[in-house]
Amino acid sequence: MADTSGKTEVRVAIDSDFLKKLENRLGVSRSTDLARTALSLLDWASAESEEGRLILSTDSGGKNVHRLVMPELTNMLNVKIASE
């Protein structure tokens, strides 16, 4: 049996078509790999937000700017400010 000390197993119900679309887009074949990638991105985004940074995307010319808006990231920053 594999050593799973220090790890938590998480189970979520996700639409099969949505999951398959993401796996294909990212070139991963296992849901575990997709979840690991998603959590890594969320970890980075939350760290950036915690530092007061905005997360933006642009087209290749640096125009048409879009800002990532996630209530969870905004709420996290509000909790940090309230605790100071």
C-alpha cells in the first residue's frame, strides 16, 4: 500500500464533458493530474492576491485586458485586512 501520510484525498462531482474538455485542452489524461494543476494555479493566484496584486490577461499585443475576478480571492484579501 502506498504511503499517504501528510496527504488528503479530495472527491468532487464534476460534469464529465467539462472535465474531458479540460483534460484535452491541457493534454492530461488523469483527473488527478488535472486537479493537481488546478490547485497549483489556485495556490499561485491566492498568493498573488494576498500581496495585493491583480491577475490580468491580455492578447499578444498587450491590449484587450481582462482581469481575473473570483469572489474567493477577493474575500481572502478582505479577511486578511480585517485581521490586521
